[in-house]
Amino acid sequence: MIDKKKLYTRAVTAGIFGVIVIFLLNFNYWTVFAFLVLVSFLTAFEYIKLQAGDQLNLYLLIVAAFLFGSELTIVNEFWSPFRHLFFTVSLVAVLFYHLYLIYNLFSKKYIETDNRIMVYIQAMLYIGLPIVLLHQTVLKEEGNTNLIFILILLIWTNDTFAYLTGSMFGKHKLMPSVSPAKTIEGFVGGGIFAIIAAIIISLIYTENSMVFYIILAVIVWIMGTLGDLTESKIKRSVGIKDSGNIMPGHGGFLDRFDSFIFILPWLVLILKLIG
């Protein structure tokens, strides 16, 4: 049963937020860059606050600066001979850490750390470096801002139809111990509509093949859902419902971009494999 009041709040917030994101992602390189910086900083802030509590300190600012600044300044400008090594090591490290998060998701107990420094390192592996890798691959190498916009569209399609089909037809819980509201029916519905959206997108954005967009939709469907569930388990481990309250009906920035962040290293991997 759909909660109409909640649906209205979510729709209004999503509409306003969607207009802002669409503008940023379709204007020019620098607005896309600003979008990535904003996502990087705010999601990292919320993640560290979730894990470290209210006792935030100078390390937060150091991490936030490193998340995006290191690749753009040190690696690109001063250490250019080591750029490919940095990229490869970063991608492998991020992929292994995300696999660890998936393992953690399916383990009976969330494995957390009390070490504050490790929380900041995790923020880099979970959030910062995936965004850096996306920037380096999609924007710097390919100059393709459309792909980031398409990725966001597919995530929105998957999330929206997972919510709608789950609310209308959901009877079987997907992972009740982590996210009681998610259902198998919603998961399947989101994936089907994401693939349909990918086929439509391939007719409009012809720089990539229909097969590529369908593969991207499947990545969004599977890895996006795992990313959403991973963040839910992190929140459940600290007894918090939302990572923030900046977006009524949606929670915080991390709640909104958990799927996006989790998809990025796998998208980068696919781009490198087919490149």
C-alpha cells in the first residue's frame, strides 16, 4: 500500500533536487565537476559522522580535501608519470574494499572498527576514490558528461520503480534484517524498468551501443541495490535511520547517493575492459 503523503513529499523533494542535478550535469564540464565535488564532500561528511559520531575534528577536513583534491593536483599536475599506477592501484583497492563491504552485508554481524583513522581511510575507499576514478575515466579521458547523466537517470529509474512496484505488489522481503521495506518484487520491478530505460536511452544517446547501456542498467540494478543495502546496514549498526535530513522524504546525501557511489568502481572497470 502506497503512503500517499510520503509519496508526495518524496516526489516534491525529488523534483526540486532533480532539476538542480539535471542542470549541473547538462551545462558544462565545470558544473559536472562541481556536482562531483559536492557529492564527494557531503557524502563523506555524513559517512564519517555516522561512524565517528559527533566528535569530528581536523581529520575530516583533511580527508575531504584528499577525496577529490589529491588526484586533481598532485597526481595530474606533479606526478603525471605515476598517474596510471595510481589509477590501477586505486581501482584494485576500491574494488576489493567494495567486495569486503558486500561480504560484510551478508555476514550475520556488521564488522565495524573503533579506530578513528580507519574510518577516514574507509571513507576514501568507499566514497572518495570511486568519485576520483570516475572523474579520471569519464571526464578527463573521455570528456563524456552524458554518461554521468545517463547513470543518474538509470539509478533514478531503478529506485523509483523499485519503490512503486514494491509498494504495490511487494510481499516477499528482500533482506528484512537490513532493510525491512525492500521486497523481491520491488527489486525485480526496478531492474526491469531500468533495462527498458536503457533501451530507450540507447535510441537517444547513440555514442554507445544498446548492449552497453543494458549492461550499465544491470550494473545499476545489482550493484546499486547492494550499495543501498550496504548503507542501510551501516546505519542499522549505529542505530540511525537516515544519514542526514537535508532532503525531506529521502534522508541525507549519503542516503540519496549510496547506489551511485557503489556503482562507480564497477562502471570504471567495465569502461577499462571495453576500452
